[in-house]
Amino acid sequence: MLSHLLGLAVFVPMGNIIGPLLVWHFKKDEYAFVEQHGKEAINFQILITMGIIIGVFTTVFVFGFFILLAMFFVDLVCVIQAAVKADQGVYYRYPVPFRFIR
């Protein structure tokens, strides 16, 4: 659950990736459940970070602000859903089309 919730550290530079990465790295060998959830959290946060970067560079145009708002909203909703599922002991898979870490 911690690896998902650390993904909300978007305001710390790269904190949304580093937090889940640290939890996954140190606990992946002890618990298979943490390994699965950690990989999912990292993959999702990499995609969110890419979306935020695109949003920041397109803020010159009006739609960049909408991209940033969408990224923050999607991140918040999906991370809360994943954290609740992890707390219940259920495997959760983010709606991410790309898996950077398999």
C-alpha cells in the first residue's frame, strides 16, 4: 500500500517514482505481493510523469493546463483505488497501456 501512496509525492522532484522504487527494491524479495504492486506503481508513475512533462511543455498553449489537471486527477483517483485494493490484499492493475518494468 505504501508504494502506491508514495506515488502521490508528485510535488517532490521525481518523488512519485523514487518512493515506489525504493519500496519495491527493498521489499521485492521478501514479499511477492509487494513485488507485483511495486512494479505496477512504478509503471503507472512513469507514465504519469511523462504526461506531466508533456503538460508542462504545452502550457504555452491553453490545452497544457488541461493535460496537467487531467494527470493530477487520474493519478489521485487511480492511486487511491490501488492503495485500497492493496490494503484489502487484492492485486490491482493500473489502466496503463505500457509496462516499463515487467
